[in-house]
Amino acid sequence: MRSIPVATRMLAWLALATLLAAIPADSARGPYAALARQPGRWPIAHWRPDDGIRLPDTLADDPLAPMLYRIHTYFAGHEVNGVTMDSRYAINPSEAIRMGVVSQLLGYAELAKVRPGIFLREIDAHGRFLAARLDSVRSGSPFDGMLGYSLVQGFEQTHDSTLFEAGRVVIEELEAIPTSQCVLNGGLMVAMATADWANLTGDAVARQKTSDIIGQLGPYQNADGSFPHWCWGSEDIHYTGWMAEELVLLQRMTADARIEPMLQRMGAFIEARLDSNGVSSYSGPCPGVPNCTQYYDSQHSGCSYDYDTRDWTVEPAYNAQLLDHLGSTAYLPVMRFLQSLESGGTWSDKYGYIPPPDDPEYPWSIADTSVANTSINFWILATVQTSRFLRGEPLPDWLLALPVGAVAAGGPAAGEGPRLELAGPNPSRAGATLRVSLPGGARGSLAVYDAAGRRVRTLERGALPPGTRTVAWDGRDEAGHACGAGIYFARLAAGPDTRAARIVLLR
């Protein structure tokens, strides 16, 4: 692989040095101020790779867990002001941010879902980095959907209202884009953002936009299950895989019945294009037509103005995520191929088909260490890890070993305010276990609310005892009926103080 020219690197890093200003001070304004974290209070330890957690050098049968570990190790060792940037920021800021910082935030948010309380500092640093630079990193297009989705995901983990307000700005801009322009890959980015926003706030406009985007996707799917990138009717392995990542996440957020049939057909297409080593083949004989070759990348299958979508190092991860979702035996060969392209938790841009130097995509295809592609792979693989947890599979040892902030047996120290934390898995199919900590007795309540702010169940009311204890919510409302899948908030009111914790309920 060729490296980015020295002069280009110097200009990029000069721009990066200017970009990485100090993260702004805490802000807790607006209607969600009660959900915001308390400034300066991080009970969650900031884990780094030198904290004594180690994995054996040999890979398990499935490379997933060790690969995630090595990617995080790389990020933690190369961060500046809490984020790891791609040096090509100077070439296209919104593209570099979307593929790099945004994808890193989304990967950490996925892992935090399986173990509440881990990686909060990473999520906060990435989210506040984006919020502070919102004007320079927005593209004004549907591709800002990934940015909006990441900010909402960051808020849901940290309850930092700075991220909520930044996410609101992006979501409102996305809602204003005509739905007819929200198609294919970019459209699904919008749908991820609006789906998460609708679950969080109950926004009916966002919920309808999500449904409409999913509804208009079907006609674009080709007869063999593939999707195009830009041109109607072209067939593209890479973007079929990327759209599968987005659809899996949308299925998790919406339970839309139209998604799974599309995923099944996409999986059949991907399986047919893989060899026994998990490597994609971009051409093959035309069915039933002698001396004919059919192509499966955008540029060569009818979209001449598109760039060459072959052999990007993120493509095997996209394929693996879809194949894991479908339970396909092709998953392991693809993951092993992805691991063969890895170098110490990083990937290059491409493993073949490098464009000529006069191609506009040339700067994005020649890096030996691509922070952009490594970040996207991190997000995709973290999504696989979360999906496995939701299917009931155990977490890998390295995630279980990460320290999660715990309240001392005697409760919070004198002078601290009340605390409300999740003490069990989140998401869950059986409600939630809450850890309540009070420095002294107080009068108040502990209740569960839905995403629209309606009280679902009162768990405690009246005199609240001091110290630390756990309180269980069984996922039912006041009448004893099982609550539907969705986002809920537990809210603790203790004297003048309020605290909240987000609960994801599955059914």
C-alpha cells in the first residue's frame, strides 16, 4: 500500500492541531436538564489498555472479541483530546468526521449497551467534540444522519444535555429534508437518527419519517437481493453490506416487519458472491448467457460516474455483520479474512484496486493505517457484539473485566447528592434492577416513565431511606400489564434533587 504524501500529511495535521481545541464547559440547560450528568462527577473508571487487562496472543475460533479489544487499544493509544482523528480531515471535514469520530462514538455506545457504565468518558469526549464543531462537520445532506444518530446515542448513555441539544439541531435539519431525497444508504442514515429520536422523545414527525424511508426502500432492491449505491439497477456488494448494517440497527429500534425480508435477500446475495475464504468476487458469468460477464460493483454494473467500490477493508465487516444476523456459516470465513487484513487493531483503506492518482477518491484509498476504516469496523463489530448479547450469548472476558463504577457499601460520601444507576443488563427483556444511593434520608419518589414522559409505574413514594440499595422493576405498569418494547426512564426525586436512568426494554 502507498502512504499519503508527506506534504499532504503535514497540511492535514496542521489543520488537525487547530481543530482540536479544548472541549467546552459543561452545560445542562433545556427540558432534559434533569437527565444531564453532574459536572465533574465520573464514578466510572476510565479504562486504558495498560490497566492490567490482557488477552492471549492466540485467537479464539471467532476473532470478534480479540479484534474489538485491539481496536480499542489502538484508539486509546492514539487519542488527542479524547478522540482519534483521521489525518485527512483537511481534505473533507464532514466525511472524515463521519467515518472517524462519529463511528468511534457509535462503537463505544454499542458496547456500553451490553455493560452499562463502561466507556462513558470515551462517549462523552467524542460527543462533546462533535457538538463543539457542529457547524464545520455538518454536510447539510442526508449523510448527516450518522452524526445525528451518534449524538442521540451519546446522550442516551451519558445524559449530557449538550449532546441532546446538538442532536436536536441535526434532527430538525434532517426532518426538513424531503423524504423523497432520503434514499438508499444516505436515507437509512436519516432513518437511524429519526428512529432513535422518536424512541427517545416521542416525536411523531421523526417516527413517521423513519417509516416512510423504510417503506420507499423496497423498489430499489434488485432481483438478486442486492442494492445499488447511486444508479438505479446497478448492483453493489459493498453498499448492500453497509445498508444491511443500518437495517439491522433500524430493526432493533423499530421492529418494522418490512426489514427482515430485505435482510434475508441481501444475505443470499452476499453469500453467493463469497468464495470459501470469505473474499468477495465482483464478477461472474451471466445466468444462462454464454460468453457473458456480470459485475457486482457500482461502477462496472451500470453506474459509470460512481467511484470504484471494490476491496475496501470495511466490506468484510459489513458482510460479517449481516451473516451473523442471519446465522450463516459464511460468517467465520469472512471474519477470518477481515482479521488477515488487520495490523495491530487497524486496517488500510483498500486491499486492492487502488485508483489512479488523478481520481478524486485517491486520497481516501491509499492510507496504510486508515483511522476512517478502522473506526467504521469498530462500530460494525461492536454492533455484532451487542446483537449477540441480545440473543442471550455471554459477553467476552475483556468486556466483563472492565471496571464499572461502584458505590461503596456505606453509600455515597458525605456531601454527595443522590445517585441512580442501572445495576443489571440493559437492554433487558425482564425490566430493570436499579441501584439507588442517598447520602441521607429524604422524601420523594422513584418512578418509571415512557419515552413520551408518561408515568408508567411508581416504585417508591414517601420516606426514602439513606444508603445504597437495589430496587427492581418487573417491566409492568401500575395495572400489572407487561409494557411494550421501547425506551423508558427511571426517575428518582429525592428532596430538591432529581436523577434519571435510561432503560431499554425488549420483548
